[in-house]
Amino acid sequence: MELAPEYSEQTPSPQTMVDILRGSWLSEFPKSMGLRAGHLPHFEGDPRVNWANSVLPGGMKGKSVLELGPLEAYHTWQVQQLGAAHVTSVESNNISFLKCLIVKELLQLNARFLYGDAIKFLESNDRRFDLCWASGLLYHQTDPLYLLSLMQGVADTLFIWTHYFEANVILTNPGLAPFFDNSRDSSAERLGFRARYFYRNYRQIKDGVFSGGADEFSYWMAKEDILGFLRHVGFKTITMGIDHLQNPNGPAMFFLARR
């Protein structure tokens, strides 16, 4: 890949920083900042962090957080707004990683952003965290059970937002069914637990706003296998936030799991 410099002739400002990656932003920054970026209200309208803070004993205050797949660092910011002591975020998408660095500077985040693969980070990590946060990551994996098996080894509290496979919903929806191919389904076993994998092709151009995985496909899991594996490895308390069976992009849920 060839890189070519682009020089700004404008007065330095938050907007000139955001415009380095103009056209690729998904999220709208806090309205008080007056910035032009994306259109999704992730920074101020996303309920996931506030919900987790309300059900997590002691809330986010003072917690060490490992965030996998921060995308545009809106959850990083929210977690720190609620008092997290420090956040380590791992992002494998180069454009998303650069967005996170811009957000870090604009919002003065006390976070460490790492560029690389979350699986490889977890495989080499020897540190434990109070909370492992994975929003929008599990369903982009080609071996999702392996990701879960690594996550459960770094924290006794997990937050997960993910799509999941529900045949009665997906295979009867003409907008979802073409993405799935049951002839390419598979299965895996990790830590003594076996789960079925449901093949999903992205069928999408990987441009500047793409927020999926590195491969051309991923495997989705059924809800009962996701929760079943976590119970299998000792997560006794699983608190469901939202279970949205009719999500237009496929059934989705978020929950907090604690040992």
C-alpha cells in the first residue's frame, strides 16, 4: 500500500483532525463538540455502558477494563466517564485504530490503544482485568468459541454484545437468509464444550466504513451455546440487558456474565 501525504491549510482544530478520516466515521461525536463526523449516536445515545454500570457491583468506578474491538472508542469514553481506572483497547482494523487515536486526543482519554489482533493479544497476555468488554466482536470470528475461551481466562466479568443464529428468524427473512449457507456450517470444541457454527458470508465491500472481520466470512453461534459455554466455565450469574430477536441485522443480545 502506498501512502501519500495530505497537507492541511486550515487552522488546527478538532474538526481538522476528524477530517483526516472524513467519510469513514460512523459515530456522531458529543453534540457539545460541534463536530461533523458520522450520524450514529454512539457517544451519547448508546445504552450499553450505562446499563452495564447499573448492574455491575460497584459500577465502573475504579475498574480495569480490557476492551476488544473499540471501533471508534465511544465505549472507551463512556466507561471512563463512569470512573474506570484504565482501559486497554485492542483494535485490528487500521482505520478504526486511527479513529481511536483521534478520539483519544480529542476527548483526553486515559486509555492505551493497541493495534493488532485481539486473539493474538489474548493468547500472549498474562494480565488479568476486572472487566473484559467485547461489543460487536464475537459474531465476526471464524472461531468464536475460541475467543470466548480466551476471554474467560482474563476476567471474571464479561460484557458481550453480539448477533446470534436463530434459524426460525434468519432463514425465513429474505434480507438475512442469503448471507447464510448451511452446507458450510461447522462445529468446534473448546474446554470440553462443543458448539455448532453457522456460516455467514459478508457479501460486502470492505471500504472505509466496513466494521467486520478480516476474513470473507464468519461463524455465528446460537444463543444457547454462547450462554451454555459461559455457564460451563463457571459464570454463574448472567444478566441479560437486551435480547432483540427481530434486530434487522439478525437476532442480537447484550449481557453481563460474572463468576
